[in-house]
Amino acid sequence: MAQNETKDTIIIGAGLTGLTIAHKLNQEKQDFLVLEKSHRPGGVIQTKEKDGFVYETGPNTGIVKYGEVAELFEELKSFCNPEIPDESVKKRFIWKNDRWHQLPSGLKGGIQTKLFTWKDKFRILGEPFRKPGKDTHESLDKMVRRRMGESFLHYAVDPFILGVYAGDPSKIIPKYALPKLYYLEQDYGSFIGGAMKKKKEKTDPTEKKATKDVFSVKHGLENLVTALHESAGSHNFLFGTEDINVKPIEKGGFEITYKRDEKVYTANAKNVIFTVGAYELKGLMNIPEKDLLDTINNLKYAKVIHAAVGFKNWKGSPLSGFGGLVPYIEKRDILGALFMSAFLSDRAPEKGALLSVFIGGTRREDIYSKTDQEVKEIIEKELKFMFNLPDFQPDLLELNRYEHAIPQYGKESGARFEAIEQIEKKYPGLVLAGNMRDGIGMADRIKQAFDIAERLNENSR
């Protein structure tokens, strides 16, 4: 067994969270090491180029939801350039009654749209005056029915949840999954009134940078991965590490063993940061609190198939805007599609189109189990019908399956967060990060990484 030098911090996982923490630690010249089981950084973030198409196989875009996202791009400006689409990206479409309807963004559109019933349009006027809910574990569907009405649930909130979580509003708990929405009601008594009051409140300089814009990166999100890897110092990473085992040391700190190139290594660290999936923890952590690990491991994930579909000569309906989502009530076989070439540059040939199509989710796990050929037949059927394609002869059709695609923040989330807190409290220096807590989006990963790195940097000063 070979002995590695002792490190202040070891990060397990080189996805977006681990990379961003490493980037921030390297800014402060911290002593750290990143262990990653695969042979490349970035986790599921990966960009490919083929036959004139530039497409993602994992996440397609993020949101500048926090100021830390803008700050990260400022810090990486010598490595990569963000791509912020123009105003057309704000056009979103919802499928209803066999055609696409633009999701309204203003009062006039809200009145004219056929997505919502007149009853609910009038009912929404009373939303600011309804009493806040008292059930902390109220499901999202019940909250929306109570405050907004059935049609808003089916044709606004349900497709949103499908687009973000590939989930089921009856299983999603706002307190955990959408805390900003939950606390708008709890703190201000209303979604609409709360949003207006929040907008008037003073924000710190970092919060002002949170533009809520959609973002990607010039030539693909993998360039963000590459930038973070370079900025964090490539010498601080070890790829292809297997059989990682983390054990607390009685005098404090941790002993980490791992295998690489058929050799077993051991290292010591004051801090260990896990950024892996909840389902991986039990195999990595050597602690006696198996019941707490079981509680964390109970996290359910949506199974999703992502398809990159490209046409060098697009003959279907014009593609304009961000994309379209398909409510569950419409009983179609896809969750939705993003019009990647419509809002990002150089993603398809000049007269072509690139779409990201999503299939599966928690309510359609039956589709996930289908063969690739069966899935391709579903895509052909749905795209021909929804986009008026005279034939279906894509120049690109690549499927990627993700069994653990998106964590579902349901009723059990409170117990999971408490278990994480108990473990971290018992073992100072141990941090359980990643999408098992603090949200699921790219922006959430960046914000979480900034917060963790700040604590580590402060503790070392």
C-alpha cells in the first residue's frame, strides 16, 4: 500500500460541485486533492460535436439564479465565455389539445391564453388574499389547486415540474423542492404579493447579479468543465480512482483509501467533501451510523432518457423560443423538447435544427425500460405529429439514459436533511454536498460550492 502525503481537503467527485469547490480553494492556494472514478471531469456534463451539430448529452442550460453564477463566469473569463440567449428565449410553449400554446408572460397574454380556464383566470385575482397553508408537508399540486386553480396546475405548474424535476407535483413538497415559492406564501401570505414585495426589497451586490437569465457556454457546457479543471489546477485531480473508502480517525480527520492503476493508496485529510449521488454514499463511507446512511439513500431519482435530435435541413414547424413542455394530462409520450439551435449559436447547420428531447420521468418509468429502437419510434411518432414533419430522417439521433437523472425532493427530504446534519455534526470536517440537498440545478451546485469553499477558506485563515 502506497502512502500519499496528507492533504487539508479531499474532494470526492469532479462534477460541477466538486470542480467549483476546487476552483475556489485553488484561488486561496489551499492544499487539496480531487478523487474522481471516471477518466474525465464534469460528471454528466458533456458536449459532443458530430456532422455540424454541437450538442449536450447531460444538462443543456442553467439559470443565473444566484449572483455566484455570474461571479464564477467573471472569474473564468480568461478560460471560457458564457452564452446568454436573446429575449426570444423567454418564449416557452405548452402542449394542449394537439397544438402548442405560448405560455403567457404578461397580463394581456394571461387574459387571452387558452391554457387556463376563465374561472381560474378570475380566481387568480383573489390569490393575494388567500390564507397561507398550515401543512408544512403539503404537496405542490394541493398548494397550487388551493391558491391558483386546476388549470394552472395542469398547464403551468405540472409542465414546469416535468421540465425541471421530470417529477410528479403530487409527490413534490414545496418546502424542500421550491423553498422560495413556499416561503413567499409563509412569509408574505401570497405568491403574487410576495413576489412584488421581494422585488422592492434591497438586495446585496451579489444578489443583484442574479439576472435569472438562461445561460450556456460558447461551444458547449463542457468548456465550463474544462475551464474549472484548468483554473483549479489539473495537478490537483486524480482520475480513475476506485474502491474509495473514507474512515474517521479517532484523533480527528479522516483516512482515505483508494485504488488506482491496480495500486492501493492511502491518504489523510482534515476535511472530506462528498459531491457524489446519495445512492453512492454507503459504499464510500465507513461509519457506524448505517441508519443515517439508509435515510439518505432513500432519495428517489427520476429515470430520464435524453435524445439529441438533429436535422441538417429542418422541414417542420418554425422553431422559435426556448422549447415546449408537455403536461402529463395530455397523455403524450415525451416530456418536452428544447429548441437548442433556436436560442444558442452554432448548434446546427444553417438551415438545420437541433432539439433536445426528454422522455421518461417518475410517472413514465415504463418508457425508460423500453429498448432503444422502441424509444426512437416514440420520438419519430411524437416529433412528426407535434412539429408537422413530413418525414422523419434525422441526421443525428443519440440517446443517453440516466437512471439517477434528477433527485425528487419529496416528503422524506426533511429526514434526509436531518440525517446529513447529524453526520456532519458528529464528524467535523465531513461535508455531504451535491444534489442530495440544496437544490438540483446547475446554479444550485455553483452556489453550494461557493458556500462550502468559503467555510473551508475561512477555517484555514
